Amino acid sequence: MKLKPLIVMQALAIGSYSMAASAEEPVNAEFKMPALQVVGSEADSISRQTGAVIIIDREEIERIQPTSTEDVLRRVPGINVKTEEESAVVSNVGIRGLSASESKSLILEDGVPVAPGLFIGNDRYFNPRIQRMEGIEILKGSSSLRYGPSTIGGVINYQTKTPDDGVHLSTRFGSFNTREATLEAGGRTESGDSFAGIVATRALSDGFMDKDYRMSDIMIKAGTKLNENHSLGVKYSYYQNEANISYRGLFLDDYKSGRTYNPAPDDYFLTDRRAVDINHEWHLTDNATLTTLAYWSEVSRDYWRYGVNTAASNDAGRWVYTDSLNGNNRSFERYGIETRLAVDHNLFGISNQAEFGLRFMQEESDDKTIGATRANDRSGTLNKYLRDEADSVAGYVQNRFEITDRFAVTPGIRIESYEQKRNVLVAQEVQQQGKVKTNNTEVLPGIGATYQLIPEAQLYGGVYKAFSPASNGTSLVSEDKNLVDQKLDGERSVNYELGVRGEIDRMTYELTGFYMDFDNLVVTGNSDPNLSRSNAGESKHYGLEAALGYELGGGFSVDTNLTWVPYSRFEAGENSGNRLPYSPKFLANVALNYTQGKFSSSLTAHHRGEQYGDPTNLEDIPNDAAGGIWGGEMSSYTVYDFFAQYQVSEQFRVRGAVKNLTDKHYITGLRQGIYVGPERSFEVGFDYSF
């Protein structure tokens, strides 16, 4: 791990994550496709941020040979993931004590929201594939105010690859009959001012516990420098996956006995996504740049699940299925445009950097329930049909005042305004047909600061107000499924952060304290028994994140991080005093790295502390179908992984990995049964550049 000067330092994550603010500019200074970044690529981008920042580059992603984006994120300080299966088809990420089963953090890809619906739900149904990524930006604290909504925990921005000249082929083979191939191909004009390329992945696996998947992912990029002041970039992506996953897991006795059969062998989660992003960058003057991002996406998610015989399941100690098949099928479409103006100026005779932003977005979804049978698979009676819509507009402004060479203050404000609509076209059960709508506006101020205490230490911190909107299904439907505007505001939180980061000789470090005070966590209704949710929920969360990296010499280095969240509790409602589910007190990562010549390796350890599976803090995991098995206390665990790679020649590299080295048996999550962590597995991969 090569240490960098303090001015470009970032928070250290496990696996020797790069300490540079961004990849260094290429020697030939070729044109790079314009894209919205949450941190930036300038040399001092990190030091300008008033919150904790982590940037993970392509080299470090390749070092740990991840199966999914969540395989990378679980090694980052402050982040807890709830893995339902090893390829992480759906997203379950919690930051700083927020529940990993209810995301309140914004996830972007090249600055574009990836959740199928930010205002209409659901935020879990699409999780970007790690094979197309060359970097990940993670931003917490008051700096995340510039983005939204749902920045309570922070912002995660996946940065996609820009194919280099030529052709690059990566393959991977491993346990569970896993086969994967990724092709990158690109080319540039002789001047370097235009390029086009493709990244395509095909992955197939029988999966741990026979949870098979068949995934295709294609991304096409093109960009051109129109003239000295204008540049344009276009990205098209397509994703398709047939995954044999379900809400249902193992019963407790089968888990204890080490069984690893598929508890729902005929349930399937079918995903299809298409998206287009268009970026334009306009250098108005030497001190002013206007960037505009337009985007469209369309997601379909068909979830086919068989019904169960509860009595027979209890007698058998595992799920016994009927011939009744339910298709919970949803589709989402989004249009959005966002523009940002960055201006350097000298107001009050000091150096300033101002940024103004405006965003318009429209979302729409169809939610259909299809009644089918085993004999008439995946077609049948339309039992329910809902149409949800949301229109939103947001604006923000911030200004960084460089008071002195060492001290800067950045105040800002964001306004989010949105209207949600629900139209029930075909009713189910007691829900009535009809229309209902609601609207809400949130004003979100914040302020942050940085101070260069000494050359070896930079202080940073801030306070800001954040929110996450209640989705249509929560805000517009009551407990008895009647259409009711429940007058739900967004979930609001006031967040505080204070940290220090620096470099001393061969050591890098970062320590951050945080406090989140919710005054409106939307929870089960306690002010009106006729409502399914209420505004009365409150919760508090506080803790520390620490990271330390040290160059031992002789090719060895060690990286560690620790997250401690002693308090993450409901402060009101029927669960008052209870800890939030999927919010462990301790998370820790350690990596011992070795690099010598063409060979490099890492031995890593990931520890997750005890956590609850539901808000009631049920301790004993039930062992019956009637109990639902939604809750219970999950024991702590530690998983060890080993990675190695050897650069045989300039064109050819060999990789290998042993994951879950000690074959640890552990629980990753609870729902209608127990989700089991993957057993020990082996992988080998080859990279070749033509």
C-alpha cells in the first residue's frame, strides 16, 4: 500500500483500500467520460469533505475478488450488510446503526439512483453488479446533504468501468459450479477525444444451498469532447437475472444440524433492467462549470412464490408447499434530470467554492399479483393491480468559505418536495378500488467544517438534517388496506459528526464519532390504531468508527477498522427501549497483506457482533411455521478469507481465493426462516489482455 500526502487522504477500509482521492490522471491525459461524482477527482477532493470519506479503487476491488457489491461494502467501516445469498441479488445495507433491512442511505451508480423507486418503493429490488465497477465512493456526514433523498446514513456511489483500448477477458470458476466471464472491449480515436466500449458479464451458478442463478449484465459507454468547453457521455446498461431465491429459510432444527438444502426450490426472483444515462459538461469560464445529467430506467421484478401448508410444515420441521403459486410482479420506470453549477469566487475577499443544484424526477410503478398453480406455471388470474406515481423536485445550494489556509466552513441547504399518488385498479381482499394522493416538502439545512490542526492531523465535522420519504404503500394505505392519506412526513433525523484523519510516518488513521437523532422514525402506528404507520416514532444512534493502516516493511502491511455502535434504540412507540434490528454493536475487519514482485496476497477477517432480527428484540428463534420465524437473536461470528494473485506476464494474470477459510456455520439474516452464510468455497480466475 502506497501512502499518500495528507491532503488526499481518505478513511482507510479493509484490504489496503487506496489512500488517494482518486486515480491519478493518465499520462496521455485522454478524455474521460463526464460523470457525476459525490467526492470528485481533484487532488484535494477528500480534504474538502466535511464528513468521513472512503474511495475504493479498481485495484482493491480486484484484490478481494468479490462476488457482489455487498462483498466489498461489508469490509468498510460503519457498514453492515444482511446477506440473503452470496451474489446479493437484492440490496440490504445499513450504515452507522441503521437497520440493514430498511435502507435509509442513498445508493447511486455514476450519480444516478439505482433503487427502482425512491419515493414509491422499493429500494431493494436492484443491486448493481460488481463486475462492471472500477470504484466505489462512500460519503457520510454533512457532505452528503448535496444528494438525496434518503441520505440519513450517507451516500454510496458505484463508479462504472470505462473500457481501455483493446480487449480484456476475465474468467472465474469456483465452488457450487460457478462459472463467470467478463469481456471488456474499447477503443479511442487517434486524438483521444472520443471513445466507445462495452463491458459484458455472463455468470451462472448452482449456488450455495442450490440457490442457482443465471445472470447477464451488459454496459455500453461512449463519450466525446465536442470542443474545449463541451463534452458529452452516454451510457446504456442492461441487466437480467433468474435467481432461485425466496423469503423462506431453514427451520431452526435443520440449521443446527448443519443442513444446507434449498428451503424453497421452486421460488424464483426474476429481474430485468434497462437504463440510459446522458452526461454533459460545460466549462462556462475558468471558474465555473455546469454539469447536467439526464437518466431513464425501467425495472421489472417478478417474484413467484408457492404457498405453504402451515400444519404440515410444523409436523415436517421444514416448509411443505402447496400447488398454489403467487406472482408478486412489479415494474418501475423513472425519468430524471439533474444539473449542477460549480463556481469558484472571491466573496468577502477570501477563496470560495459554491455549488448550486436542481433536480426533477418522475417515478411510476405497476404492482400486480397473479394467482397461478403448479400445473399452470407463471400465468393465471390478476388478483391485484396497483399503480403508484411520484413527482419530485429538489434544489440545493452550498458554499465553502476558506477562512484561512487551514480552516474552511461549508454551510448548505436542500429542499425536497414531492407528491405521491396511488390508484387501485383491481382490488384484493378488503382493499377498495380508487385513488388517493399526498404531498410533502422537507427543508434540510446543514453546516460542516475542516481544520488542518497539524500536518499529521485534519479535523472535520458537521451537523445536518436528513430525511427518507415514506413510500406509497406506507403513506397511502391503512392497517385494513383501505386507501387513506396517513399524513406521513418523511423520516427525519438530525445528524452530528466529528472526526480526525491523518498520516504519521508509515501509519494512516481515522477516527469518527457520530450521533443521529430521529424525531420521526415511521413505525407501527401507536397514536391511531386505525393507521398502519404513524409519525410518533423516535430513535437515537451514536457510536465510533476507527481505522488504522500500517506498513510493516518487507512487503507486508496491515489494515484494520472497527465500528462501535453502543446505542441504537427506539425511543417511542411499542418498541421503545429496544435495539433496532440488524444493528450490531460491533463490526470489525482486519487484513494482513503481502506484496512481492508479481505476487500479492491478503488474509482477511470480518467480524459481525450479535444482532436482533426484529424490532421486538425476540431472543429465541422460533422453530415453527406459524411463528413466521421473523425474529430472534443472531449470534456473532467471524469469517476468514484468503486471496492471492500472480502476474504471469504483462497480458496474463492468475487469481485464486478461499472464502470462509474455517468453514464457519453462521446466520446472516432471518425472515420466514433462517438465511445461512455460505460454507467454505474455492475460486480460481484468469485475466488476459489482448
